[in-house]
Amino acid sequence: MTDPDRLWDSPEPESSYDVVIVGGGGHGIATAYYLAKNHGITNVAVLEKGWLAGGNMARNTTIIRSNYLWDESAGIYEHALKLWEGLEEELGYDVLFSQRGVMNLAHSLQDVRDSVRRVNANRLNGVDAEWLDPAQVKELCPIVDIRQDSRYPVLGATYQPRAGIAKHDYVAWGYARAASALGVHFIEHCEVTGIEVVNGRAAAVRTTRGRIAAGRVALSAAGHSSVVAEMAGLRLPVQSHPLQALVSELLEPVHPTVVMSNAVHVYVSQAHKGELVMGAGIDAYNSYRQRGAFHIIEQQMAAALELFPIFARAHVLRTWGGVVDVTPDASPIVGLTPVDGMYVNCGWGTGGFKATPGVGWCYAHTIANDGPHPLNAPFTLERFTTGALVDEHGAAAVAH
């Protein structure tokens, strides 16, 4: 019986499903929706060990952009951004998508060279991108300090006008509501403890709520992807790191866009309610803790004050952390695995939220057709043996 106070059904698990998705975050939920909508596969269960979208989906900083350097990355992120632009109409649900633009600041001549290169690469791929001089940076975001005698002088910035932010919880709820209406089951508080492989094929998952047979098993467990994959004897080339962020107290609107700086190592936006949302880079150590180290907070606050002296008297309201999975080339893994009937979506590092609609679309295609969509074909596991890497360290870096 449907609980009218919930946007989706959370029934008892059935004994078998055509597709079992391990991980009820944004990617898992979106994949289930597109499996049902685009491919007519509705006998789908999404298994989540906690509550739906309670992992990284609830712990990110909501930034959306597609201005990545390489053709392969630009392709899948731009597809995602185009889906973002129609998502509220698609789902019939308000996700507070705000295209306020994203700036990446340059502080050295090398920064300028790399940034202009990325702008040109973006334009060749049909991605909206501009180069701003310091005066244009100040005009777009008046609170940025552009004094040339500062410690990190602003020499310019890349700018993507169509980029922005959305409300992460609303995105998950909207997808879950739509997928549930199409027949997808969301099984919460259901931790996967094992994957049964019979004659080289994934046949079932063992969970804290019983055994569930599966025609196909799709992993979408973010920072715990390597742990889950190992249950099927698969070793993934990813490392898990804590990534933390923080918000300030509520403030009047002062920050009209999103500003990032790889050199100073901070990025800042202002949420719909008024909090300043700030983040930095991953903690260097490997961990599954959903919190980070104090020195990262201290460094990102110092960096924020370098760029925004106006924030000097703002108070930190709360901090939080997630667990991100990072590959050697800072690009995701989306595709088939050596285990028949098992698929993997992982390695998004700090870029998972912005990709949500795009990877959901492509991963659903991969699962339904037992073969990759053209947009995720470059992101297979095989690239780590063939050497066809997609190195996005420069365009990813601290910039979420």
C-alpha cells in the first residue's frame, strides 16, 4: 500500500528482479528512471543500505557545469547539462535549477594559458565558454578581490554562462517519484553483503533483507564501489577519499554566480536559502569516513578570504563530508565488467552530481543493451590496459 506521505514506494523486496541496482544515490535513481522510461524495463530494484539519496547525493555542493577539456568528457557532461535544462519539465518536479554561471579563476600565466586552451576546446565541442579579463570578472561578481598586488592576483577567468546549481535533495526526490510511478522498487535499509556469480555471470545479490535473484546487476555505489565489486571478485582501479565542504549562516544575496580557483583551492556559491557553500580538494588519505580533516577546512577558509575579503565576519554553520571514488585519470568508469551481467558506474570523483542525468541516461542504455552508449564508450575499464586514458586532472581538480 502506498504511503501518501512519501513520494515513492519502498516495498518489501521481491525474490527476483530483471535489474538490481546497488546504490540508491542520484546515479542509481536516475538510471532506474531511464531504464523504465527509455527502455521499458520496469522490473527494477534499487537497493540502498541507508536511506535513499543519503550518501554523496546529500553531501555534495550542487554545482553543474560541462566545461571539461577533453572531447569525451565534454560529450557526456554537455549531454547531462542539456538534460538538466529540461529536467523540471521532464519530471514534473521543481529541482531549483539555477543557471547562474560558473567562473574558474586564473592566477598565473600558466593558469591563463591552460584556461584559454580549455575555452577553445569547449567551443570546438559546442560548449558555451568565454574568457573574462579581470574587469569582466569584477563586473560579473563584484565581491571578488581583483587587486593586482594581492597574494593571488586575478588575471582572468573562464566562464560558462549555462552552468549553475540545483537542489540536490529535490533532484533525487523528483527522479525517485517519477521512477516509482513507472514501477521501480526502492528498497531502503538493504545492505548488499555478497554477489553470487555462477559460471562467470552475476546471478543474485545477498542482502541484509534476504537473497535477491537478478537478471542483471548494476553497481552504482560511489566511494564504496570497490568494496561491492570485490564481492564478485572484481578489483577496480579506484581509491576512496573523504571530501568535505561547509556552509555559512544565512546571508542576504551577495554572491551572484559560482567562483572556483584551483590555485587558491576553494570554490564558493550561495545557496537558494542564503548560505555560502564552500568546498576544496579531497583529503589526501584513503578513508570511508564521511568527514574530513580540520586542516582542509582551515585552508579553504583562508583561500576564500583571499578572494572574498567581504566574508571575513561570516560564521561557519556546519561542515560535512562524503566519500569520493577517484580513478588514475580523474575520469569515470561506466560500462561492462569481466563478470557477465554485471555493470559498473564509478570513479566520478568530485564530478558526480553534475553528471546525474547524463550518466543515468547512458548507464541505462548500457544495461538495457549490454553495450555502451556512444557517450560512455570511452569510459570503459579496458582503457587502463589499452592506455586510452581520459586525463581530466586539470579540468576536474578542485572544481566540482
